[in-house]
Amino acid sequence: MEEKRKYTRIVCKMKASVQIDNLITVDANNLNISLNGALFELADYCVFKKGDNWQLTFILPNSDIRLQFKTEVIHSTGKIVGVKFVPIDAETMIHLKSLMVGRTSNPEQVERELALLYRLNQTI
């Protein structure tokens, strides 16, 4: 089977929350993360469909830094949900990059992926 991922993923177990339509908040555990998206497990079973949009928030381990992402659901099976990040602000990207570089065995690859992501966002 051909690998579709373009971005390095790291295992990064963090507490997270999902906010849906500014009304409902669901607790979650982040399973892995990349510069472009995340996979996490919800505390409660919810039904999402591809294309749903909501906000994902988590606090960096051993820190009070809170990262917030606007997301789009890519796939959802039971409590497991994969999302892609939609435009990320610069400060959040700096923290995400630091997290990625600090936990990967190939920080140069993360730097290349960040440059590619930047170029792709400039063409949109």
C-alpha cells in the first residue's frame, strides 16, 4: 500500500479538547501530530463526517502553552478522529515546530516540511 502522508508524525500523547460550533466541548487525547494535522481519541463517542470543522485545543506537556487549531475532519471511526489543520497562526506554528523538532529523530525533515507547507500556503 502506498504511503499518502507528506508530513512526519510524532507520537505525542497530550490532553486535548474539541469545541464544536462554540457550543459543545469534548475531551480528547492526542495520539500523534504533524505540521499539518493530528490524530486523537475522543473521551465520548461522537459522530463526525468528513469536512466537519471545529477547534482543537491542547496544552503542551510540562508547560502552560495552549495551542489552538481550526481543523477539518479527514476521517472518523468511533472515537478516533483524524484532522487537518486549516491556516495556523505564526505563534502556534512556532510552538508546533519546536514540539516536532524536539521529538523527531530527523529535525531537518521537519524543517523541509515546514518550508513546503509555507510555499503551499503562499499559493492559495
